[in-house]
Amino acid sequence: MIDTARRKIFQMAGAGFAGGLVPIFARQSATQPGNGPAGHGVFDVRTFGATADGKTLDTAAINRAIESASNSGGGTVRFPAGNYLSYSIHLKSNVTLSLETGTTIIGADSPAQGSSASSGAYDLAEPNQPWEPYQDYGHNHWHNSLMCGIGLENVAIIGPGLIWGRGLSHGRRRDPGPIAEQPGVGNKAIALKNCRNVLLRDFGILHGGHFGILATGVDNLTIDNLIIDTIRDGMDIDCCRNVRVSNCAVNSPWDDGICLKSSYALGEARSTDMVNITNCFVSGSFEEGALLNATFKKFAPDFRVPRTGRIKFGTESNGGFRNITISNCAFDGCDGLALESVDGALLEDVTVTNITMRDIVHDPLFLRLGRRMRGPEGRPIGTFQRVIISNIVCHNSASKGSSLILGIPEKNIQDLRIHDVYIEHQGGGTREMAGTQPAEQDIEYPDPGRFGTTPSHGFYIRHVKNIDMSNIEICPAKQELRPAFVLSDVEGADFFRIKAPDVSDVPMFVLDKVTDFSVARSRPVSDTEIKQADHKTI
């Protein structure tokens, strides 16, 4: 069924996207290249032999134009309206690719997908030993991409054209097409490594492979006004510093939308620092292509898709996440927000504010400190501290699992503030569900769905020190027979102005091994202070 759906999308894309139907952006790029041939800082790919007919490979012509611009000290490589079929495009320092209105760069089919070996292939994936075991395959290689740049500076790709990774692989072994490991197969639309001063603005990505954008060790990175409609991650920002992601929309039902990581792919535990994500939309609810063409067509009810599509920190988390803000973002038909440190990362000094969520398929908030420790031996468990989450509204969240805040017995999440949150979920939890005890799963892959049913319908909080929650309302659509909050092994918990339904014989709070707890100005419970509770209900 997935193949059939994709064929329909690509038929539409062949008639529409590749024919010049591209996203309409609110603003044009700052750079307006001229119309002349090569020279004067503007290098027209047609001057270098590109046909733009969507059938003839233009790889060599595109790379000649980029090389000529680079050899001239830099410039703008212009792609006039047309359909440019290509394998690997080699980005260069001081060169801007300008994708004009009506331009589509099409990732050619890999040899195993129907092209003959003599017609070309994507660049081979470079080795990354001995670091490869510490992160997924796609994070270890950059060359096997539609566009690749390594060790560059002052690079830009600007729209309003489209990048269509038609021939790119999922990068999964269950992919019905070729797996990414096969020579000649590409699995990323744009891959950047060890670059600085990079601008990606005002274009669209359709079917981006394993990653629409993979940025590893890229400093001073701006990603602005993109629409990404794809089969796995929309963008992965890995081991990067000073990053601005703004005004972007990502539909990625099969994987994450905007994902921060800090892998070991560079051979060191390098953190992702100074990141601002603002005014973005993430979704897992639309068919591939339905965001770009603005039909917003949702999957049929019986079509099985994970609908992941979220903003997430992790799972690769060796270095850390520090000094990060997320603001003014909307989630639709996808997983909720996930902050994770499971491989020794320092997750600290993070604020999240002004977030709206609708039709969330798992827990609205998932905060996880674990000890999977996929990395070199001997690294200590990471930290998760100094995080503020505020102004969150969530409508029609699934109810099997509540929001999760989970440290581990050896290490607490600490110094957490959550305030001004309204969560409306489907409800219907039973007394049997209230008796469940989620497993620690501290060495497993961190995902909220793995914890199954939770004993609470609002928040399940375990192995946490110093948490403050205020102005929180939990509103189930159907009657809930689970408590709103369950706390286990928590030290220092202050609750102020909390609201949850008053149901006979159902406590609002369950406290197990909790010290220094207080609740005030909350309904339906009275103001209470408890120094120590091995097991108590309120």
C-alpha cells in the first residue's frame, strides 16, 4: 500500500512539481542573479550544458558550473526554470545555488531502481571507522547524497525552487527500493559536514530520503522558510553551533520532523549548542506531497503509518544539547515534544514556549534521561537539568500514555519548570490501567510508545529532583479512573494551581517514595505539604 501511495505522489510530482508547480513563499531570496552566461559572478547551468528536460542527466553540467564559480573566487550558480535530473552535486565554498521559480532538481533513480550502471550513480558512501557503530548508518556518511558539502564555508542554497529526491532511498533495510548501504544509492537530499556560514532558504524538499537535510558539525547555520515533505527525517542538526531554524514546515509521517542530535560521527562527543527553533510547523498526518501542494490530504483511517513528525532532541546524544530555545511552533497529527539524553549527553539550559499541539498520537511531552550509552566505553551517564517548558496547549491527545518525565535510578532529571499548560486528551482510562508500573527501560531505545499504558492520565514523573509545576490543567474527554499525576522517587516537587476532574475514589496525586512535596491553590485537593511519603494518595 505504501508503494501505491508513493506512485500516486510521484505521478503527481512528475506532472506538477517537476513541471514547475513549486511552493509559493511569502518572500523571495535576497540574492537575485542576473540572466547572462557564465561570468560577472553568475554562472548559468545551461551555459555549461544542462538540458533541464527532466530526462537527460545534468550532473556533469551542474558540477562544471559550480566548479567554475568556485575557481572564479565564488558566485551564484543559476538554475533557470526547468527540471534538472542529477546524481551527486558537489557544493563548494563561496558558491550560492539559486533555484528559480519553476526549477526542480530531481534526484535520479539509483541503478538498482531501474537505471543502468553505465548511466551513473550517486557517490559512494565514505568510510567513517571506527566511529560507525555509535550512530545509525545515515549519520556516518555524507557523500552518498544528492547535494553534499564537506569542509566548506560561505555556502547557500536559495529558492523558491524545489529539490525532489525521487531516487533517494529510505535508508532502511525494509525499504522496498534499494537499501542505503548498496553502492551507488543515495539516501540524503542535502548533506553537510564540518562547514561554517551556511544559508538554506526559500525552497522545498519532496521525498528527501533518510534525511531531507543532514548537517553535522556545521556552525553558523541558518535554515529559513523551507517546506519539507518527506519519508523520514525532515532535518537533522547534529553537533552544530549557532543555528537558527525559522518559518519552516515539515511533514514527515515516517520519522522526525526537526531533530537535534549530538552523535559521535565526527569522532568526538561534540555538543549541539546555541540553537533557536521558532515559528515552525511539524506534522505526521499528511500524505507525502500534500503539504507542498497545499491540499493537506490526510491518510486514510486504515492506512498504517507511525505519524512521528515531531520536534525531538536525540536519539544520538553523545555530546549534548545546551543553550537552546524552541518557540512559537505547531504540532499536528504527530508525536509530541521529545527531549532525550541517553548516550552521555549534557542536556541543559533549554526553554520551550508557545507550543500548540493537535491530534497527538503519543505522549504530549516526553523527557528522558537514560543510559543506553551507545558510544565509546567509559563515558559517564549524561545530565538533564535546567529546563523550562511553558505555554503549551494540546487538543485530542491519545490517552494510553500520559506525558512522561523519566530519569533513572542512578541519575535524576533535575531543576525542571513546567507552567501554563493545558492538555485535553481522549480519556477513558480504567482502574486496571491505574495499577500498571512502566518498566525502567533505561538501556533501551528511548521512545514514549515503548512504555505502553501509564498509571496516570496527566503526568508520570519518576527519578526527578526539584520540579515545579504551575497553572496546569488536565482535561480528559471521557471520564478517567486514573490519577492525574503519579510521582515515583521524586525529591522536591511543588505544584501550584493545578486542575483535574474530581472523580469519586480517584486521587489526583499518587506519591511513591516522594520527599518535600507541596500542592497549593489546586482543585479538587486541599493545600498540602508532605515531608516524606513512601506511598500516599491525595
